[in-house]
Amino acid sequence: MSAEFLVRLIGMAVLGLVGVFWGKNLALSIGGQPVQTAVVLGLVGALAGLVLTPYFTTRPWRALRSALMRVSGRTLWAGLSGLVVGVGLAALLALPFSLLPSPFKEIFTFTAVAVFGYFGVLVFVARQDDLFGVLRSIFGGWREHGERRGDKSHVILLDSSVLIDGRVVDIARTGFLPGTLVVPRFVLQEIQYVADSADPLRRQRGRRGLAVVSELQQDPNITVQISDMDVEGVRKVDDKLVVLARQLRCPILTNDYNLNRVAELQGVPVLNINELANAVKALYLPGETLRLKVIQAGKEPDQGVGYLDDGTMVVVEDGREAVGREVEVVVTKALQTAAGRMLFARPREKLS
């Protein structure tokens, strides 16, 4: 039984009883039929309670909870601090206001609390970066896992592409992703939708994403959080991630090129796994020698193609006759492309 349904039943019972007693007293005061009036007003009260109770109980609470979930802890702390300071300043004015005649002292005191409280929250939230910068300069002994990591690296949002990709598990185990890995529930729902697809390939990718989330949760050295934070008024998952990252002031971990570009244009830091993979590949300079198995012919005449252990493609000039064999090649050129690094080489025996 949901909480809203339970509240509806309670509201129906309470307002129904109120309608019965009110109808009885009303009928007695005007000389009407007590039983009929009580029954009619009781039914009206029960119907009103059944329909209206959630609008002033559970739904305002859910709206407040949703609004608070969208606010970062840093902003919330700055707002509460500003409210305390504003109310404190208003309290200092309470003494001179108390000397005024009634009702001016009550009006001025209430107005001062409202105005100073509002401007306190407004100023502290607007200048929260400066405020926390001053606090860091005063309390220089704050540890890295405190405020300093709370800004950028303490929380990292994961999108569906890195979970389906799976390499995030190995990267997290190396310790290169400090802090908490946060998987929003709407990302998890997107992966679930892919896992329920009728297409076998999509279904397999979705199930792998769910398995990766489970593997991250089971590793004691990795901190993972499934978050209920959502963004109202935004439907696309990528747009929700960007807005949420801006609110939390944290980066997004992804290997989606389009999400990467959109996030960068909006000033959101991005950690791209594909860029990391390209950055850690071994560098081969022209003139270096390596052993390579040529597995297929290239597009151009006399070309052969092979791959290194890290997936780097090597185009071997005059290597078509070596297809199926492992040969020693000399690197002649290295080329960086959008898809990754590509090497060009020639068989060593051809150069001698």
C-alpha cells in the first residue's frame, strides 16, 4: 500500500467524520433533518478527503524533497548559513524595534526577519565560491577528501555508455577515479530499457551494463552510489546528466562523443575513457622495430594490416605476402586520427 493511498484513506475518514458532526449540528441549529444532513455532508467530506488530502500532505512533501535533491550539498550549506546570519542580524534590530508602539514593533520585526533572511540566503548562495575559498584559506588543514575534493573529483557521474562499455571497472580498481561513482537512477532505467530490447545485440549490451553496475557495487575498494536525483522538465538522459553535473559541480565519465561535446560547450568537465585509452597506448617512433602478425590484406596494393595488443592498427607496406605470418617490421610513420592512433611500417627484410 502506497503512502499516498494511505493518506487518502485517512483524509477520507477524518473529513467524513467532520462532515457528519458538522452536518448534525447545522441541521439542529436551522431546524432541518439531522440524519439526512449529516449523511450528505459526511459523504461530501469523505469525497473531499479522498481527492484533496494528497495536495496538502504528500505532494508538497515530494515537491520539497525533489527540490532539495536537485540542490548540491555545497549550495544547501551556503543557503542555511546565509539564513542563520540574516536572522541573526534581524535579531539585533529586535531591541530598537521593541521600543516602538504596537503594532509597528511587530510589523517591523517580522519584516526585518523576512528581508534579512532572504538577502542572507541570496548573498551566501551567490558568493558561495568566495565563501568557501575564504574558509579554505583560514582552515588550511582541510584534507583533500573534504571541500577540495567535494568540488570536482569527490563525485563522478557515470553515463550509460561507460557502464555498457565495461572498462570503468578496471579503471576504478587502479585508483584513477577517486571519490564516489554516482549512477543516477534514470541512467539505470535507460540500461534496463536496453536490456529489455527485442534486439539480441542491444539486449546483450544492456545486460552487460547491469552486470558492470553490480560488479562495481560488490568491489569493497570502489564507492558506488545509486542516486534518485532527477532533473524536472528534461526528458533526454544526456541533457539530464549535463544539468545534474552543473548542479553538483562534478565531472561526467563517458565515452559518448556527442555527450562529450555538449558537456564541454556548457562548461561541464568530462572524463572520456576513449581519450584515456588513447593516451596510455604505447608510443612507437619512426625507426623502432616490433614483431607483428599480419592478419589481412590492406586497401592499397601490397599492403598488409595487423593489430597490436592494445588494438592499435598497423598498416604494413609491402606486407600483403606476409598475411598469416608474424614478421618483424620497422615503424615508418605514426598517425593520430579521431578513431585512435595508427602506425605505418615496412617489413625489416624489405629494408635490408
